[in-house]
Amino acid sequence: MNEEFLAAKELRKAFNGNVAVDVVSFSIMRKEIFGLLGPNGAGKTTTIRMMATVLPPDGGDVMVDGHSVLRHAGEVRKLIGVCPQELALYPELTALENLVFFGQMAGLGGKQAKEAAGENLLLVGLQDRAKDAVAKFSGGMKRRVNLAISLMSRPALLFLDEPTVGIDPQSRNHIFETVQRLRGEGMTVLYTTHYMEEADRLCDRLAIMDHGQLIAVGTPRELKAQIGQPEKVTLEEVFLSLTGRRLRD
Amino acid sequence: MLRPVHIALFEVRRYIVDRGDLAFSLALPMALFALMYGVFGGDETFNGTANVVDLDGGPAAQEFVSRLESVDGLQVRLRSLDEADRALARTSILTAIVIPPGFSDALAAGEPVKLTVKQRGTGGDEGQIVSSIALSVAQRIAAEVQARRWARTTMEGSAIPQPEIDQAAQAAVTQADADPAVDVAVVVEGESGRADGGQFVDRLLPGILVMFLMFAVTLSSQVIVDERRLGTLERLLTTRLTLNQLFAGKFLAGVARAMLQAVVLLALAYAVLRVGGPSSFFQALAFALLVAAAVGAIGLVIGAAARTREQATWAAVFFTMFMTIFGGTFFDPSETKALDVLSHVTLNRYAIDALEGITSGGKSFADYGVQAGIMAGVAVAALTVARWAFRRTVK
Ligand SMILES: Nc1ncnc2c1ncn2[C@@H]1O[C@H](COP(=O)(O)OP(=O)(O)OP(=O)(O)O)[C@@H](O)[C@H]1O
Ligand SMILES: [Mg+2]
């Protein structure tokens, strides 16, 4: 559990002069569930996009299992799966078709992709709706398809950018259990969420970002200890005391 | 690597799964073709105009004109030689029948006569029908003049009563009709050049086919902005898919979608209109494939340059309209020099010329090496530019 699997080194990114990520460094250990928290606009998604090889950083680098996203993006892509914050699906096609296609793009053969699609639909509880067009799904079901797609290649490192936004407690719980099961199978997970109790329950370690900077890193207990007795304070209180109460964006 | 093929198949699947889109894209070319065929080509009865230049002015010439006028469905328009020449040059008419000076006298003297048919190219279907009507009318007049002359010379002054002379003359006409003693020759004075005004349908089919292939520009131009909007582009870029594979997949998808329409339209034309045999069908399809490749590649150039869906759509629509209009889909671009030159900067001109020859001109793919080379060249050049611009758009 102490082997470093991902290392972000002094990542920087600005959009038209507006700094979105401001010299951010952290590590994620193998088989860890690592939470990335922060108010809206803190730079979480931008950080993930750089780690996922789709957004070139202005400065710094990310090493995934020893491969640089700058120099060996191809190697990094073999290791990662991304569940983006915004749904990324083909709505007119069925859940199964979406999964099989992305499976093929991730390097699976036709038969393998179909098998994996079946397993992942089962995992997210959509096996009965496999042949329905995604456009007809509820918001929560689409979220689960979005998650299932990112699991198609059984990645060693999974980026989950707010996977539980806008879904009911049952679905959220289902996703929770899924993430824990995957970690049990050896997957390393980076998880962002605005639900503090969710992060508290799920994550081994957390990083809190604000204004593009990393302002705290540690286990939930360590972070709580910064402002009081860990048993008595909530993660939400830690978050608010670190990031302030002013509205963002 | 099969990934580009997977992308192409997947995209075709997305296209097909939207039944509305599909029905629209296939029904539209059929409906348009049926409509135009009905308007321009579907006449069962013949209707035409004979442009006649009477340089003779004698009684036989007048008889000739009035008999032409009495033919069902045929109007006669008398023109001066100058007028006819100018109309021919403009291709506003494709044939003119010229009655030479001395026509009546020669006929009366029992000498062979000539009618001159001036025409552009083959003169078109209408021109050919009019010429053959003119020939038979002239032959009949010649036969009658001949028979009357014979009856007059042999029976005049004899005691045979007039009605019997008439009867014999009539018999002689019938006889002469079957075996004319006087030759009426039609001399064709043609101008080389494209003669398609009269064969509207022959050119219409390739025109519409190419126009629909052109629509692939619009579809291809949107694939990248479309995937960006869905968020799937970024998702694809986190997989093992390389930019080259993505690019190849999008190109293949565009070609496949365009060919879907081409196959339907051509199959319909060959089945219903009996345009030609299977060999001609497959050659036309092969040429259509080249056109689809050129057009799909151009679509990707526009797609790679456009930042928004609107930009892509407008650029593609403008391109398509220009190519379709000035390429000669709906009129003959060889009518004026300027149009002729302009049409040669469009892909459509070359594509329509070749497809017309293959579908209805009795020619083969091999006769259109230049046109095929132009399609392939444009495809390669556009693919190179698009691939170069692609990285910038996708990132
Ligand atoms: N493509 C972009 N172009 C311009 N600015 C951007 C772009 N992406 C992000 N930003 C800006 O960068 C900053 C960080 O955005 P980011 O999406 O990373 O935040 P976040 O922490 O994921 O927020 P949220 O919790 O709302 O998802 C914001 O100010 C945002 O407006
Ligand atoms: Mg975000």
C-alpha cells in the first residue's frame, strides 16, 4: 500500500491568463482511494484532465507507474480509465453498444468487449436495460453507464470526477460499493466529490484544493485533527475552515 | 489495426439507428430524382420543336414545312440561318433543319436533294427524332412529286379520264413511297461538344448522385465538433486510440455514409430506369467511391478548421452549393465560356462527366482516368491538410 503509483509534480495550467491549477504536487499510492476535494472552480477537473493525458500542462508533469504523461501518453493510457464529470455517451445507442465501443477503443477484441460490457452492466445494476437507448435513461442511470464505460478496460488507475452527482442514495450507495469492490480487486482510484461524508467514508487519503492550489493533504482523521478532536469534528467543518465560507465561481 | 474500422462501423450504426435521419437521407435523393424525372424526362408522347431554315422558299419547301406542322406533337419554328447558327452556338437549340436553295426545283426535276441537319453533338433525343421525322416527310414529298411527274408525262394527252390519272398517280405515290426513286439525303453538320440538353435525364442522374455525395461534406465536417459536444472526443483520447486511428476512422465513416446513399440511388436508377448492365453499375459505384473519398476528405478539412458546429455547417453548405450549382447539376455549364471555365474548378464537373459516360454514355471507368485521378488527387491532398489540422482541433 505504500508504493507510489501516481505522482503529480508541480502541475500548472492557466486558461487565457486565468490560473486554474497553480503548482500542484501530490502522490497516490497503489490500491489507494484518493479523494480530491475543493469548492467549485478549485481546479479539480483541470488537474484530472492533465493526469488523463488530454490536457497538456503548462508546466510540471505527471508520472503514472513511472510513465510520464508528457512523453509516454500512450503507456499512461493503457493504465487509466476516466469517468468524466460531464456525461460522455452516445445517447442514441444502447448501453451495451456504448460499452462495447469504448471497450474496443480500449483495446479489447469484439468478444472480450461484449463479455466485459455484460460484467460491467451487472456491476452498475443495469443488466436488464442493456439493450435500451441511453437517451431514454434517467439521470442516475446515465451516470452509471458513464461509470461502467470507464471500467471497460479494468484500468489500474481510475479517475472518478464526481461520479455521484445528481443521483439518489440507492444509486450512490451502489457506486460506493462498486468502487470499494474494485479497490479490493487492486484498482487505484482518484475520486472527487462535493459530498464530504462520502469522502470521509470512502477515501483513504484526501487532498483539498482551492484557487488552483493544494491546501491540505492527509487521511480524513489527520485533516480533522487540524481543527479539533477528530471524533468530534466533521470533514465538512474542516473543509469550510480551510476554504472559507465565501461563494465560488 | 481494426480500430478505424470499428469507428467507421460504429458511426454508420449511429447514423442508421436514427431512423429519421436515415429515411430522410435515402428518401430525399429518390424523391428528388423521381420529381425531376417526372418533370423533365417522363413524357411518354413526343413533344418537340423543329427549327427550320428555309433557304429555298419554293413550293416543295413550303409543302415540307406545312406537313411538318401537321405532325402530332411537333411545332415548327422558322428561323433565319443566322438566327439558327447563333441559337446552336448558345446550345439553346440542338438541331436545325436547313432546306437548301434549289430544293423545290431539284425535286421537280427528279434530281436527288439534300436536307442539311445542323446540330450540336448528337443533337439530343429530341433532335434525333425531329430529324428522322423530317427525313420521312421529305421522302414522302419527293415520292409524290416523282409520281405526279410520272403520271403527267405518261398519260397527258391520252384519252384516259382525269380520275383514272389521279388514281394511277396515287398508286405510283404508294409505290414510290416503298421504293423512292429520288434520294433525300440528310447531311449532318455537327459541332463537336457536349450535347446533353436533350438528354437531361442522362445527366440528371449523375448530377443528383454527385450532389448527394457532396452532402457528405456537411456530415463529415461535423463529426469532430459533434463528438466534442458529446464529450466523447475527450473520452476517446484517454483510450488507446491514436490520433491517426481516430482520423482514419472518421474518414472511413464519412465515405461509408456517403456510399450508403450512392448505392441506393444507383441501384434504383439501374433497376427502374434500366440505365445499364451490372458491369456499368459496379463501375459507376467504383467511381462514386472515389468521389466519396474526395468529398469526405474535404469535409474533414472543414471539420478540422471549424471551431463550432455553425461554422462547420455554413462552410460545408456553401461549398456544396457552389460545387453543385457551378458543376452543372441543373444546367449545361458549357453554355458560356465563363461557366465552362468555372465549372472546371468544381469537383462535380469531372465527376458528372465521368458518371454520365459510365451510366449512359456506353463508356467505362477506364475512359475517365483523368477524372478518377482528379478525385484521388483531391482526396489525398485534402486528407493531408485535414490530418495536419486535425491535431489542433482535437486537442
Ligand atoms: N477549458 C477551459 N477554458 C477556460 N477556462 C477553464 C476551462 N476549464 C476550466 N477553466 C477554469 O479553470 C478553473 C478550474 O476549473 P475546474 O473545472 O478545474 O474546476 P473544478 O474544481 O473541477 O470545479 P467543479 O467542482 O465546479 O467541477 C475555473 O475557473 C474554470 O472556469
Ligand atoms: Mg470539476
